[in-house]
Amino acid sequence: MCTEIRKRLQSSLVLVGEIGGNDYNFAFYANKSVSEVEKMIPAVVETIINATKQVLDMGASRVIVPGNFPIGCLPSYLTAMAMPEPSAYDSTACLKDLNLFAAKHNTQLQQAVAALRASYPDAAIAYADYFNSFLSLLKGGPALGFDANSTHKACCGAGGRYNYDLRLMCGVEGTAVCADPSAYVSWDGIHMTQAAYKAMSRLIYHGRYLQPQILSFREKNGQT
């Protein structure tokens, strides 16, 4: 490998991509049960760890491995897998079973990251808790600048309880964009808004959602 590339990686912060998200999505949208999709977790976690090993072997010295979001809180899943029983939802109005699935993925991933950390003692390897940092956006929405009545709705969509319709994805005729995207957590029912990503990144980099805290970014005037 080029020495220059290795030097760049040694002085860089590497964020491992959200590997496996679409694998889970396709399985759930193919009407696979939660128990069936859970069987995929070990393979997905192994793929994430192998990708992380590759960048570490290439010279990376600071790596962040993110966990899964509480997918039971996303407008796409809340729409596609809506349940008639109130007991299917938790105190944050999210689907319990899907969030439990995401939590199981995260538990296995954290265990694998801990083992990886032991194998690379000279590198700083942290787990980013996307699950709980995202929940903090929902629970503390108004304090973070989000509309309390819109935390589970997509900004761009075609109506309905969560403003999401798989047949009318954001950008096609029949959809519309909300007046103020910065007041929404979700952009299109699947992806977050820029405001939500910014708020969550600050919670991770400056809060308790990076384990261990391997960064020392300072905030100036509320900015990272």
C-alpha cells in the first residue's frame, strides 16, 4: 500500500459505514418475521468487523463503529408494520419488537467491537450508540429545536399518519416537502434531516454516546 495513504489513515478519524441496514430492510419488507431476520445478525456483525479490520490493517488509528438505529421509530417501519394493538408500541410510540431486534444487533456488535479492541491495542476503537442518541432526539425534541408533534413524521412525503408512503417516495409527483425541515427528525421516512444528523452527531461526539470517548472536539458557540 502507498505510504502516503497509510500516513493519512493514521492521522484521520474513520467512521465505518452503516453496513447491514439494507440487508435488514429488504428482509423485513419481504415479510420476513423478526425471528427470521435475527438469524442474519451474526453474519452482518461479522461483515462489519471484517470491514473495520481492513481499515485498521491499512493503518487507521482512530475508528468509530456505529450501532443500529431504533428502527421501530422510523416513519417507514411505523407505516409498513403498523399494529392495531397499543401494547405493540413503547413509551416513545415506537414498535417494540423492531427496537428489540435493533438492540440485539447492537449487543452483538458491541461484544465484537470489544474483542476487536483487544486485538488492536494500539488503535482507538469506539462504538457509536446511534440507538440511544436517536431516542434522545425523540424524547428531548423541543429542547433540541424539533417539533414535538413531528418527531415520528417524515418532512417529505405523501400524507398519512407518518407522512410516508412506499409507493410515493419523496421527490415523485404527489409528494410535498414540509415548510421547515429543521423542525423534523426524519427527512423522507428513511433518512434523517440535516438538522437531526447534526444534533445526533453532537450528542455522540460531545456526550455519552461514544464508548469509549476517543475524541476531544471542542464546541464553540454551540457548534462542533
